[in-house]
Amino acid sequence: MKVGNVLVPLGADWTLRGMLVLYPYLHEEGLYSGMGYKHRKDSMHFEASEELIEKWRKLGMLY
């Protein structure tokens, strides 16, 4: 994910303010950010939680 056409490099120890602003909203929807990865920071990366994937499966959104 980019903010203002800027992509945070993989492994960077910084992130964009826009990512910090978006995170609570995305997290509320069941997405997690790579900002907190221990070994290799990846703040542009968001992934679906197991709960969200299960919800999508039950709704027939996954094949």
C-alpha cells in the first residue's frame, strides 16, 4: 500500500503517518499490518486475520 505515491521500503524502521492513521480502521475490520513484524518490518503490507478469512469463507467469498 502506498500513501501519496510513496512506498515504505521493506525492512525500513520508519513508516508514513498515513499508515499510522489508517491502521486503526483497517485493524477494526480484521486486517493486521506488517509494521509490527519482529524480523523484517513491512509497513506497506496488510493481511487478513484468521477471523476475517473465516467470515469471508462463510459468506461464500472464498473459493
